[in-house]
Amino acid sequence: MKFLLIMHMNPVLWDKLSEEEQQEVFDGHDRFQGIIRGSGEMVGTKALDAPSNTATVTVRDGAVQSVEGPFVPGESFLCGYYVVDVDSKERAVELAALIPDAKLTAVEVREVVHDEGAE
């Protein structure tokens, strides 16, 4: 079973962290990746750019519109994710709890229901 472990960033909260605390988060991700690589559960991970560098595209009546900024404005934003291949949702939740972001904001656990690239 594949799950997406979705991380959100709150820039106000992030900016309140000291450089040392921010480095602890980065180091925590390194440790987490070591765990899921070592267990064979890691499928992939991506870190995403800030909403200020986002373009949102819509098509209405055949007209394409592109505006700068996220589709859903707000204080927090999707900043990255891990894809893991595990035996159960319980294991995915267990892994999500190891991600440093879970201590700062939250990590969503969502099952992948279609995977075009899967074997």
C-alpha cells in the first residue's frame, strides 16, 4: 500500500525558530529518510517552492488564465511530501509521526489510490 505523507509549512512559525531549531528539522528529515530507505519503504520525496513562486492556472470557456500565487491562499502551504510503500495505514501513521514537521504543524497521511507508474 502506498501512502502520501503530506507536509505543510507555516512560514510565521518557521521564522520564529532559531537557526539551530531549523537545522534540527533538516537533520530530522535526514534521519527519517535513512529510516525509510533502510527499511525499503521509501518510494520518493519532493520539497516544493514557496507559494510566492507559484502560478495557478484555470481554463474557463476555453480561455487560459494564469495568476501568481497558490490556489488556496492561507498562512500554511504544502511544502513537500514523501511517498512510502508500507503494509498498512497504521505503519504510514507511525512513519508520519517520525517526520519533524509533525511536531511543528501536521503531516497528512493519504493513501495513493491510483499509481500510473506502478508495476
